[in-house]
Amino acid sequence: MRLARRRSRDIAIAREHRWPRVVPIASLPKAGGTWLAELLAEVPGYACRPYRDADGCTFEHDICAGVFESLPSDRLSVIKLHTRPLPENVALFERLGLKAVVLHRDLRDQCVSRMYHVLADPHHRHHALYTELPAPHALSHSIGLTLDEYVPWVAGWRELTERSDRFLGLRYEDLRAAPAETLARILGFFEIDLPAGTPEAIVDRVRTRTRFSLSPRTLATGATARRGVVGDWRSHFGPQHVAQFHAGMREFSGVSASAAAAGTPRSRSGPPRSAPRSRA
């Protein structure tokens, strides 16, 4: 009965407002995408709805029309993706007239967060490796994978968000520092008008549900947050990790040290490389 009332309410809101039928979030793993999706799902009428992917395109970090077609046409949806900034993916957003928010974080923090996520997930492809390696070596592996796969993703999306008003680029650090203000900016981007004070109320509601305690047990229940601390890498990187990260970033030119640390460089040779199709 409760679900039926929720469904009827959501349908009524979708009919009443000319809000986007779907709000896509493109983010890298461990970059705050789940938190942002929960915030947006608190907007009246919206929900993080499951989608069908018969072609397996999202597993490859791509997107296809079938994903959007599988969402209910009479309700409003939030979906979290890891879509790569490839021309065919961008073209689909343009053809369907969709906007998207693109979220990334300091890649040094992401290296640390990824390592702990792998250690907590017994099904991850690198779990056995990381449990056998000393922690500094596991972190070094995580840094190497981040440099190879995540930097091109961030670089490609950064270029697109700078030249297209269809994509809004956001940093996790800004969301963490000012969640209500950042949420209000996102809502304005999607032209979702809400009463004053609503973003603050949404942030407060989600904050009471967020647990920063990632473990195998909490991961099995759907939790993904470990600490979410900005600058946590300073407590984990040794001199060898700092050298490894900066050596990898030197492959990209025209970037200040601060921009490189934030993982927002441009490729040195033409269009940004696309990330490999493997899962992180």
C-alpha cells in the first residue's frame, strides 16, 4: 500500500512539473557518486531507479539508448553511471536531449579509497592480491591503476564540461565542503525549482543515514562510504607513492601541480585517451 501511494505521488509530480525525466550522474568509482545520487533522490518525485542493460554497455562504462528506455516514462529517475567521455556516448546524450552532472575527486584520495574498497570486497578482482601484499605495495598498485584508467576519464570529461553546457563538472571536494550550495547549483543546472531551504533539508536528511564505516559486512548491505575525508591521502602516501603519482602525472602536459593533484589534466597528444574497459 505504501509503495502504491509513493508511485501515485511520483506520477503526479512528474505530470505537474516540467523537470527532466532522468538525471544522470557520471562519476568514477569511489568519487562520491552514490552520495550525490542519494541527495538527488530526495528531490520530490525522483528516485534512484534500477535500469535494464541488455547490451551490457554500462558494464563497459559506456551508455546505450536501451538504458534510458528501460526507465519508467511516467516517473522521474536518478541514475548513477561511470560513462566514459567517448564521442558515441556524448552523441547519445545529445540525441536524447539529456544533461548530465560529471563528478570527480582528488585522484590521490581516490587511490586510497579504492584500495580500502578492494580490501573490503571479497568479490573484487584484486581482493586476493591486496590481502596478500603489504599495504604500501597494495597502495602502489592502486595508484598505478588510477593513473592508467582514471586520469584519461577525468581529462576527457573536463574538456567536455568546459565547452558544452550539456554537462556540469563538479568536484567531490566542493560537494563535501558545501553540500547544500552545491546541490542547489545542480538543481539550477537541471532547472528543478524547489522552495528556499529545500537543499539544506535534503542534506540534513541524507546525513543522518550516511555511515562512514566500510567493511565486508556493511558493503554487503549496500554501504560504500569509508571516510570521505578530503586529503586523506596524506595519511597514507609515503615518499615513494608521492614520487610514483607525480611521475605518472608528468605524462600529461600543460597542467599546474595543483591541477595534476586534483586529477584534472589534459592529454599531451590530441584527444584524451579512453579508459580501458575493465572494472577498477
